[in-house]
Amino acid sequence: MRRDIPPLAEVRRLTEKKRDAWWTVLLVDPVATPLVRLTAMRTRITPNQITWGAFLLGLVSAACFAFGDWRWLIAGALVYHLSFILDCMDGKVARLTGQGSVFGAWLDFVFDRIRVAVCGVALMAGQYDRTGDTLYIWLALAVVGLDTLRYINSLEIFKIRYNMRKQIKARVREARRAENSAEVAFMEDLLRNNPSADIEHDIRKTSTVSEPGAHFAEPAADATELASNPAEAASEPASQEAADAPRKPQGQVIDLQQEFRHRFPVYLRMRSFLLRHRIRTHLVSGIEFQMGVFIVGPLLDAVIEATLVSGALLLVFELAIIYKLLLSTRDFTRTIDSFERDEVATAA
């Protein structure tokens, strides 16, 4: 038995994300985190082995769904939730024991996509065999397609936001003739790390601004945080900085979400409340979509209704992310233009 595993409260601090899907925060972490501590203390199970276990349980869930009967639907839903708990445990065990790897992250991502596809086809095939309704065939295609769309969109938005930040940091380095970008921070990171104080400050600032203009705020001391995967980074797009980077004094703070916050000030209050409870504002992401299709629908024996509602909500929140990206690109353009104006003024 390992004796270097800290108490449960410290394990929660080390392994649980600062913000996560509400399903994970409310229904998974209370079970998964104590199991993570127990696993690390009393076994030699590796994160990759847990990933394999989650994948195999997902296949068992698919087999249950394929039978089609409501009793098997309930069994499949329960097994799917167990599979998801294990899926959340692998990353926590990796963070707690230092056994994380690039290959493990890849394996987890690929197995997740396979599990969704297999369970989606099995669930709809079982219901088609049970009812003969051809709508289930289209729903199978929709489930796989929406899950794929979600992650393609996430990866592309991640790349766009990363490139915008990279260009801004390059301009700051050039303007200040510095060798690193420690003098620039992004407002979204600071608000995320200190939601209680910084968001309320930003609310007051937003309420006094008549139109988007200034894109530089006062310095703040909090370091930035890296999202654990690209999907998260797209849902909370400001999280592309290294989580374990040493804290450095922040100089210039650039806000690439100013126009969005100006247009929707109520969003800040909702975001502040959710982040205080570790819940991210992207309320229906890939996780909630999966849970609606593979848990809520089978448990209520309402697969069609749950799939349609979950899919519609996923699309609504994906469109919201795209809209935020559009406004963010406008803030980005104004920020770059401000650098160019400063260069012209300096040259003159």
C-alpha cells in the first residue's frame, strides 16, 4: 500500500478540474475521486488500464442496448455511467500519481469516440428491431455525426484561438523588445482563476462602457490554466496556457471576449455563479449529449425524445461557441490595429 497518497481533500484539489461539465461535477466526481484515491493507495493499476476498462464497459453497455428491451436499456444506461466514471478516473489517477502520457491521452480520446459510435449504433439498432421505426436509423447517423462534429469544431476553434494569442504575443514581444511573453495575459484566464473577484470587477467595468473600445485592462496576478483537452479549450476557449507554469508578474491584460461580455452582461453573473461551483458555462457539451442519449433516454424508455432534445441543445451551444468566436475575432482585429496605430505614432 502506498503511503504517499494525500488525504481526500488534497486529492480533490490535485485531480479535479477547476471547471468541468455539470454532469461530471454533480454525478461523477463525488464517486470517482474517492475511488481514485483508493486505487492509487491500494493497487498498481495504471491510467491506461483504467482507460481499457472504461472502453470494455462501454462495449458491454452497447451489447445491453442492442437487445432493445426496456430492462436491457436500464442495464445499458447503468453500465454506461460506470464506464464514464472509469473514463474520468484515468486522468485523475494520472495527475495524482504522475503516470500521465501523451499516448494515454490519445488512447482515451480514440476509445471515447469508438464507444460513442458503437453505443449509438447498438442503441438505435435495438430500438429499430423492437419497433421497426426507420427513424432510429437516422438517429444512429445523427448521434455519430453530432459527436464527430462537436470534436472537429472544438479542435478548429482551439487552433484559431491559439493562433490569435500567438500573434498578439508576438506583437507584444516585438513592441517591447522582450524575449518572452510574460508581460501579456488574457482577461479570460484571469476571470477563470478568480471568478469571485475578477468577474464582479469586470461586470462593473462592462456596465460603464457604452461601446467596445479599450482592450487592455489593469494587471492581475493570477497565472493562466491549460485545458486538459481541446474540447474543453473550445468550450472555455481561454485556457490554452500551461497549468503548471511558474507564476510570473502580469503586465498587459488583453481581453478577446470584451464585445461578447459587453453584449451579454448577464452572462458574467451566470458564469461567476457556475465557476464558483466548478461548472463550466458550456452547459450542453459532448458529455451532456452522451448522457442524454445513453442514460436519460434509456432510463425513461424515451430514446427518440431524449436524442432529439440532446442533439438540439448541443447544436444550440455549439452555435453559441461559434458566435463567441466571431466576436472574439473582432476583438482580435481591433487589438492588432491598436498595435499598428501605436507603431505609427511611435515612428512619427
